[in-house]
Amino acid sequence: METPDDTTKPAAESAGPATGIAAQDWTSASADPRYRAAVVDLLGALAYGELAAFERLAEDAKLAPTLEDKAELAAMAAAEFHHFERLRDRLTEVGESAKSAMEPFAAALEEFHRQTAPSDWLEGLVKAYVGDSIASDFYREVAARLDTDTRTLVLAVLDDTGHASFAVEKVRAAIEAEPRVGGRLALWARRLMGEALSQAQRVVADRDALSTMLVGGVADGFDLAEVGRMFSRITEAHTKRMAALGLAA
């Protein structure tokens, strides 16, 4: 989810001509069993994340103050479920069990959501906008190094469901009506940033195939310098989103 005026482009959108694995299709790239295992992990993590996002948005709709807001969130939840279906169907298409691919990531993602359960409507909006966007930025960075077929799918399921502009509008209006809300939400967003990055690191560390791909053992991974630049881009994008919400990073 990106703000309409976001000028921080992840690697998948700003890189030059693709080379190596990134220039191959799935059939060619998946001949390497290590790469195949890494992509299955990635799609499994994404699929579980989309399913969790659907569930969370459906729950958040119960906190919505108006019928119009409930309807907006319900539509966004439906879009997230469609993203999940695309990932599930792709895993099945390449001969993998979606259930088996998602299971390794369930505990970490559920713990993240348990640790960051919003206490009200506004915190839920900030979580969906800020927290999900950090994860999306990370996956977009990884997508730049994937085969063409997988990259196209990953970028498609990371499309904004409409939550970005909706969250910005509602949060800014709430702060304008009661400025003190801004301080609380700014602290909440900083906590989300820390928890999201920690959760991403745990997920990658627990999966050998995924971590090997990311650090260059498979495909065109990141070297240490590029890891630093990647997190700088993610942090910069987070700062811009905070500004769009009217909050201090």
C-alpha cells in the first residue's frame, strides 16, 4: 500500500534491465531446486499474510463508526482474499500444497498480530496502512530478484486495495478534530515499524532456502551493502507514509 505521492521506488520498480534469474521465466529458473524451494517459501509467506489481512480487515469492519466505513473495509477484505486465492492457485499450479507452504509462517505472523492488536478503529487503520506497507516494501525489494512469472504475480498481489487513501483520509480527519490523537498514533506507528522489521527478520532466519536466496546464494541476492540500502529505502518510504498521515516519524 503506497501513498499516492510516494516517490520512493523499491528495487523492483527502479532497477535497470533484468539479468540472471530475474531475466528467466519460472520454467527455467525453477530447474534449480534451491531457487524453487525459496520461491515456495516466499509464496507461502505471502499467501498466509494475505489470508491474515482478509481476516483482520473483516474484524476491523466491526469497529467502523459508520455503515459506509464498514462497506469500504469489507470491500478491501474481499480484495485481500482474492490476492490469497491467486497465490494459493499458483502454488497448486506448480505442484505445491498451499497449506504446507503457509504452515511454517503461521506462528510468526500470528505472534506479530497478537503483539500488535489495535485497541480501536484508528489504530487498526494505522496498522493496515503502515504495518502492511512495510511488509509490502520488503516483498517488492525481493521481487526484483525473482523470475519474470513469479515477479509479476508478487507485484500484482501487493497492489493497494484502497486502504492507503482511505486510511490517510480518516486518520488526518481524526487528528484535525482532536490533535492529541496524533501523539498516540505516532507512538503506535513506531512500534509497528519495529515489530514488522523484527518479524520479517525472524521469518527469513527460520527458512534456510529463503535466507540463502536473499543473501546471494541463489539467484541475484543482496550483498551486505545492498541490504543496508534496502532498509534505508524501506525506512524512507515509512517516513513518507507517516507524513501523509500527519504523524511524526
